[in-house]
Amino acid sequence: MKADTQLIDSGREEKWTQGGVNPVVQRASTMVFDSVSDMKHATANRAGDTLFYGRRGTTTTFALSKAMTELEGGAGCALYPCGTAAITSALLSFLKHGDHLLMVDTAYEPTRAFCDNMLKNLGISTTYYDPMIGKDIDSLIQPNTRMLFLESPGSNTMEIQDVPTLSKMAHQHDITVVLDNTWGSGLLFKPFDYGVDISIQAATKYIVGHSDAMLGTAVANEKHWPRLRENSYLLGQCAAPDDCYMALRGIRTLSVRMKQHQQSALTVAQWLKQHPIVKTVLHPAFEECPGHEFFKRDFSGSNGLFSFVVNCRDEAKITAMLDGLKHFKMGFSWGGFESLILPVNGLDRLRTAKPWTEEDRVIRVHIGLEDVDDLIEDLAQGLAMLS
């Protein structure tokens, strides 16, 4: 089945749609049984798609889990109230006191904060590594290393990692490989084809696609799925059926939205590349982006999120530029239909394995579905303030 067809068909079995086009929204906390036999059957099969208790799932959540499993290619999918919950639950499910974690230095800031605070307090140590380390990751592996965490591309600075090489090195030491695949969305990057054991997404972003629901997903391979499923349940993780329905709706249009995001973002990025105030554009599709060769090899396309560096260190001018934009609004998310812009702060503080030495300002943009000429005009008048 081709990808576009899969996005339409996945999670739409008749037992969930009940004859309609879309899965039914089933809101339920308590499942009731007419007999002891029925209750025993539900209890025995509670790890599957059997109604047992609301936290285990309803038909709506089962439909989304199936759809995400098919999209990313794993054995099962656990659902969470947000992307950060998916990340922290995966870490807690496979790490214990005394273990060692290898975490990519470009990780999403809340991921790093969780490692430096919660995991540290639990007696779990973290070593941050250069995202471009490749096969040399072997030099950082300790006898108690239990997990290698990837994020490709990296938050804010967009480095693409050599996922198959890193996965191969980790598996030689029986280390679990976890990837934050939010940028790849399961459409642009197929994690299980490249050795990943658990693929995490902030489905809040491109899966939902409309900036109106919070949701996290973690898809695991056959080896890791039972442990992820049961530990996530023990941690009390679950997702609301209405949010799951929003994600199912978003999946249907994921491909067409992504194509437009990609086309518009590349147009804007090419324009920025020629602008005299722009020092460099950090877009995986451009040769100057670290790991571009891996992007060409492993990804089927790009989306609307990238960064650029401006030749300006004047905070007053940057503030004036951001305040004066019309179509670009400031926000801490991305993946919706709207364009966003965000000044990246604290990179010198957040990088330890490979310190960020660039003094000029990094600006992250998400190119939405507006007319690209309007977006370029908006950026043009904004960047003029920096000259």
C-alpha cells in the first residue's frame, strides 16, 4: 500500500468506525460487564484492543494506536497527553537506578531538563554527545549504558544524525535506541527501517496539524512493545478520546499538508539564503546543514520547520523585527497550519558536548499554509529593521 493510501485507510476498521467514515468518539472511564465470564475475558485480554477500563483505551484510542503503528511501522503504539509525557515515559520505562543514558546534545529543552533533574535524582546518569558523532559513539558507551536517545533533526539547529550507524553501534551492546521523530512525522522518516527500537512523536505537531490538541505517541518494535505498554500504563499515562479523534482526522490530510509545508518552506528558505542580513540557513535540504548527506539518504522529504542565523546581535532590533511581523506570530510549538517565528535563546547554555559558539542570533520559523508571497513580504519588512 502506498503511503498516501495508508494514511486514509489506517485505523478505520469497521469495529471502530461502526459503518461511518471516521472512527466513533467513545468517551468512557468505566467499562461494564454483564457477566463474570465477560469481565474475566476483558481482564485476560486487556493488553490488546479489548475494552477493559478507560485508561487502557476506548475504541477511539485503539483506532489511533493502530493508525500510528501502521504509519511508523512498529508493533504497537502507546498514547500520552503530550509529547513530553511520551519522552519521559519511554525513559522511565527502560531506565533504572544505576543506569547510564546517552542523550543527543541537541535534544528538545524539556528532554534535557528531565535528564538533568528527574533522572539525576533517580540515580540515572546522562552523557550528552555530539549529534554528528556517528560510529565514534562507541567511545562513550559504558558497561551500564542502557539507552541511546536520538533526535533528528536536532531542535533549533537542525543537525541530521546518522541513525542507522548509531543504531548499529548501540545494538552491538544491547542498548535500546529511542528517537524523537516528531520532525519526520512517520511520513518523511521511517524509523524502524533504520534500527530504531522506539519512535516518539509530539503528535501535537504535524499529526494533529491544527494547533488545537495536545498528544504524544510512542511506537515500539516487537521486542520493546510489551514493556513500553505495561510501564506506560503503570505510570498512569493515557490520552483523551476527543484528542485522539483530532489526531485521526489530522492523519488523513498529513501528506497533502506536508507537501505544501515543504514547498513553501523551501521557497522561503531559498529567499532567506540570498538575503544580505542572513548569515546561514539551517535547513536539512541544504548542503550547508550538518548531516545533509544523511537527509538525502534517509528522508523522503522535508516540512515547514527550519532555522536561520542573522548577522545581528542587537536585541532591540531583533525585538522590533519580531514585534512588527504580521503573518508570523511567536509561539513555542509548530506543525499547525499557521506560520510561527521564535528567537532561539540559551544555546550556549544548552550545549555541553559540542558548545554552540555562534554569537549571532538563531531564529526558528515554521512555514504554515499561508500564501508564500505574503510570508516573504512579511519577513522582508521585518529583516529590513536589522540592516
